[in-house]
Amino acid sequence: MSIQRLKALQKIMQIPSAETPLTFKDIGNCKVVLKRDDLIHPIVSGNKWRKLQPQLEYAVQNGVAHVVSLGGGYSNHLHALGYCCRELDINCTALIRGDYTQHLTPMLRDLNEWGVKLHYLTKREFAERNTSAFADWVKHTYPDSHMIPEGGSHPLALGGVAEAMQELEQHYDYIILPVASGATMAGIIAASQPTTTIIGIGVLKGEGYLEGLVKRFMDEQNITATNWTILHDYHCGGYARSTPELTAFCRQFSEQNEIDIEPVYSGKTLMALTHLLRNHYFPDGCRILCWHTGGLQGARID
Ligand SMILES: Cc1ncc(COP(=O)(O)O)c(C=O)c1O
């Protein structure tokens, strides 16, 4: 029974995740803590579990037998979803941006092993993914399937993220986290106190665009909070792009703290935090929580 399997999966998650103090140079009197969602589970790490859990619950409760979702060849979301579907005995089809038949990425190799059906789309086809014609095509190609949006960014995801906020051991003046589709940030905003400022670090070039995504999720749930902002100076050239500074930062941070980070999400966020601390962005004596949203699988070398 999928319900029992889901309960078993929920049970092995290391939740609540740890809050680990960090030491930085030039930190002043601020206290910085890392929320270790990367340690929730070796495969379904970080915000992926938070976002997927309510959707898996929905799927199991509604007897969904086949899930379809989509993403890139390194997608953390598809990786987590593929693993969960295997554990829950739900068929899974992954619509992939680009054709990797000749050279599977480590992520796609895992999906293959877990019995996920890989369906490659051309970049042009993938670009149509938010249109009604695409939704019709999915329905026609995979009748009776249940669609989970790219990145797991369904409105239900916000509730899973909000649960993580209830675990916090203390009040924080600032919470800082990476932002791409905006669902994780919207979930954090939804559950935060007005005395906490939520700072999103844009991991792609998206000034205005990212705010719009977060706002859309908030509007859908009538969340009117204004205690949030997105910083756009740390995308390092765009999504999954890097700079020598970022590469060096990730290496140095991992060595000094014995905490693995990757350059797409956690690296950009922690590098931004380091810059902000150095530039006295935060008032003296404040408490800052940085959210480690996992994603280390995406950094595996082909
Ligand atoms: C590891 C990781 N961190 C952060 C994010 C950003 O979350 P969101 O898309 O909800 O903004 C993602 C996904 O996009 C991710 O895979």
C-alpha cells in the first residue's frame, strides 16, 4: 500500500533538520546559523522533500498510479521525485529538456535505474511547457497521469516548506535562501513572523521576474506580507553559471566548515551572505538563518 510506503519514507527523513552555527570572518556581533535541510536524506535532500511531501500525500490519497514531471538533465526535482516514486511504487515519467540518449548525466542514470521513463523533448518543445497546448499534449500522450510542475513548484509545496519554519529553535531576524521558481521563498514568507526579513538570492538573471514568481504564489494564497526582498547581484552570470570567485568560495567554504555546498544554489547563497556580512548589511547583534536547500546531486561530474 502506498500509504504505508509513504509513512515509511516520512519516517526515515531526518526531520527536524539541524541548525548548525557558522563562523565567518568579519561577522561582527551577528549570529549565523545554517539550517541543514541538505541532511534530511541522502537522495531526497533539501527543499525537494519539503516541496514534494504534500504533493506525494495528495498523489497517494488520490490513488495516483502515474506521475509526469519535467526538468533539465541535472534536475534536483526530477531526481527526488524519481526516487520517491520508486519508493511509493508509482510510475514516473520525466520529460527532459534536450536529448541525452548518447550521454546520460549522473542524474538521468539514477532515474533509469529507478525505473523512471525518460522522455526527451527538444529545447523548442520544452519552451512550450507552460502553454495549454503542452498540457493537452501531456494529457493525450500520458492519459490518466498526474502532472507535477517543474521544480515541484505547485501551490501545495508552500505548505511543506512552511512546516520547516515551525521547526526553528529560535527567532531569526533574517532568513536567507536561494530563489529560482519562487515557491520555496513564498512558503517561507507565508510561515514567517513579520519581525523576520526574508532575503532571497536570485540564482538566475531575473530582476522583476523572480519577484513576480514569488508574488504569484503569495497571491494565490492571499499572503500579503512585505517582509521580503530578492537580491540580484549574486547570479554569477545566470542559472548554473559560475565564476572563478564562486568556484573558489565553494571549495574554501566546504573545506573550512566540512559542509558540502554546490555552485548553483547553496554556493551563491552563502557567497552572498559572506559579502553582506563583510559590507555590514545586517544590524549589529542580529540573528541570521541561512537555509541549505540541498541539491548536491546536481553537482556530480558526468
Ligand atoms: C537545491 C535547490 N535549492 C533551491 C532551489 C530553488 O527553489 P525554488 O525553485 O522553490 O525557488 C531549487 C530548485 O529550483 C533547488 O533545486
